[in-house]
Amino acid sequence: MRLPIAGQQDWSADPHGMAYDNPQFWDGAHLESELHRVFEICNGCRLCFNLCPSFDVLFRRIDELDPHREEAEGKHIEGGKIIEEHEAAELLKHVTVSTENPVNLLHDEDKHRVVELCYECKLCFPKCPYVPPHEFAVDFPKLMLRAKLIGAKEEGIAPRERFLGATDLVGSVMTRVAPLANAAAHNAFNRMLMDRTIGIAKDRQLPAYAEETFATWWSRRAPVAGGETPVALFATCYVNYNDPTIGKAAVDVLEKAGCEVEYPEQVCCGMPKMDGGDLEGARKLARRNVETLLPAVRAGGKIVTPGPSCTLMLRTEYPELVPGPEGREVADAVMDLSDFVLQQARAKKLPKPPAGAVGKVAYHVACHNRVQNFGYRGRDLLKWAGGDVTLVDRCCGMDGTWGMKSEFFADSLKVAEGAARRVESAEPEVVSSDCPLAGLQLKQKTGRTSYHPVRILSAAYGGEPLRSPRKGT
Ligand code: SF4
Ligand code: SF4
């Protein structure tokens, strides 16, 4: 099947040039004016002042450069000294007041810093009152992504971004030599080399590779038929190459909930490529997935996926990356795994696990779950299963591969401090997050292993036990 390619379109409905296929999207001068326009709106608003390092730098630099800052703060400075109000009033009679907009004073390096510090958590989007269709049409995360994509187009995609974006290639090689690859990830000399050559932080705990991929496990599993609800599992690269126990738990729980599970051929969702500036690479993967997932959707099934970032990518980016009805059809059928299982549970299709089997849980809600606005389903699922759940609703600062990069590693750990404190103060027996990379960050900060809610549920039914239950380490 051939999917349609974006053709000539009327772009008058996209005056700010924010659609990937709008030629204006790639125009550097237009991007500059757009950054200026949006930074001015944000400066007037400042609702996101404490969300992330990107806004912190933006507002701090504007304040540092603002010629009227001291006046606005009620201070009057003359010759470096704060002076009295009546003296200031006298002086101001002889002064020409500059009306320079402080956003005009931002240097290129300031703007570059704001862009590179955005780790695409997307939390500012649902918070913003000016997102489209508001006439201001502010889409801050996409504007930051646009700047990165234009940068990559002009300067080329950096080797590190190519490496981090090649999840299927790297995963299939590493799983073949998993014991060696995992030992190398703990070797100090090797990590120093990785830090200096490709810029992966030497102290970042990396995910281990599995000796058997989820795909291999699935291929040798005897088919189970008879479920009344068809679902197709989009397992994600992390589950396939790093932690197949999440995929096995998903299959276990879905089958207990009366589902007939299918695992169609699939490739990476494309988010790591897009984050690294390779839009065309991401689009190729999206086209491939739309082709292979569409038959399951047309057969009436949902596509369920255990990775919040991958779910977000499939649901929100695929309609634009794969224009036409097919991309939209697949996107509309995608559901977060915890959300889907909870629906089945509430429809009484899933038996409750034995009382006390889940225990005391600190559940971290991933940013990419929050922005999808379907509620805190992982938490609710664990509560439904009898867990005593404390919500940890702070960004963990990992955000895909951003927190792995040498230059952002320290910032990433700093962002995670609030989340780690909340985990510790909950004194949990088990830590949980739908996002495995957030789990990795929480492990780095607290020493406690984190599990997907469905993995905890499967263990509560008597499935594969958690590696260190009750101690959290
Ligand atoms: S997407 Fe996240 S990191 Fe980027 S600007 Fe918004 S809140 Fe900050
Ligand atoms: S992104 Fe929206 S909510 Fe956040 S500071 Fe800018 S205008 Fe305000």
C-alpha cells in the first residue's frame, strides 16, 4: 500500500509557519521573527516561569537586559547607587526614556540556550492559554523543535543524534552481544570515551540490554486465541531491546482482561530521530508503522502502547507526519496501556489481584502522560488493584535522551530533585512510572528500581516477580 505524500497546499491557515510541510517552517528569517513574537508574548505572561530551565533562562536574561527593570522593581539607580524617590523624580525630568523592548536585546546565544534547554516535555503546552486556535497561536515546544530541526538542516545531524536516533539498529546489535554491551556500560574507561567522543554523560546510568528481545520471545510463544477484544501491542524500542518483561506483563494482563493480543511488525515510533533533528528519518518510520498497524485498526482493534513518549508521538505527530486518512486512523486508535487496562478493569473484564499484593507505591506520572489529558491512569490502575498509592507529579528531567547528554546531565539531575524527594518521602515498597526512562532517572536519584504499573499488576497476579519487591532497590 502506498500512502499519500504531502503535496502543494494552501498555507494561509498556517500564518506562523508551524506545519512541517509549510515551506515557511524551514525559513530561518521567519523562525527568528517567530521566536521574537513568542518570546514577547511569554514575557508578558510568565505563567511558565518555574516549569523548566528553558523558561528560567529566557526570563532571567530578559530581566538582566531590561533597562527599566530597577524602575519596575521600585529601585532608582544613578551611577551604580540606589537613590531616593524624590531625587529620581528630579533626574527623570531630564532623561529620555528608552522604550527598547528587552526581547530585542536578547543575544543569539541567549536564544540558542533557550532552545537547547527545552527537552520537549511539552508541559507548557496544556498550561498555555494562547495555544491555537487562540489568535496568538503559541506552541512553544513546537517552536523549540522547529529551531532544532532548522539547525540540524543547516549544520547537519550530529553523530550523537544519529546514534541515539538509530534505536532499532543499535538495539538489534546490542541485544546480540548483551553481556558484553552491559559490561561495557559499567566500565569507567569506556564511559569516559563515550563521554568525550559521542557526548553521552559518563555518570548517566544507562538501560541494560536484554539477551532476548520481546520480538523473539513473541515469535516462539504459542499463539493464544479466544479473546473477545482485539488489541495490537506497539511494544516500543525500550521494551523490545531493554526490558521485555514489560511487554510480557502487558500480554499477560491483556489476556486476563479478555483481549486477543496481536504484535504486528513495527519499527521505532520516530521520536528519538525527530528530537535529534532528523524529521525525514522520523517520517519514514511513521509511514512504515502506519502501514503495518493499519490492518489491525481496520479489523476493529486498538493499538496499545506502554511508553508515554511513543504514545504521544503516535497520537499527536503521526497525522502530520503521514498526511491523509491512514495516519489519522492509526493515531485515533492508539491508547496508553495503563489507560486501556483500567478501562477493561472498570468494565469488570479483569479480576482483582489478591488483597495486599500491590502494596505501598510511589507512582510517578510522566510528563508525556500528563500532556495527553487522559488523567493519571497508571495511578488509578494501581489503586484499583488495591495499592496504597502516592502520586509523584514532578518532572523527572530525563525526557527521552536529553538527560543522557553530557552537557545537560547536571541540569537533568537538578530538575529531578523534586520528584526524587517526593519518592523518598512516600517511603514506598515499590516505585512505579509508565515511562521507563523516567524510572531510570528515579533509580539514579534514589537507588530504587521503578516498574511499569502493568508489570506490578502482572506480578500481583503471580506473574514474573519484581526483581526486588518490597525493598525497592
Ligand atoms: S516543552 Fe518542557 S522543556 Fe520545553 S519549554 Fe515547554 S516546559 Fe520547557
Ligand atoms: S508558553 Fe504560554 S503560558 Fe507559558 S509563558 Fe509562554 S505564553 Fe505564557
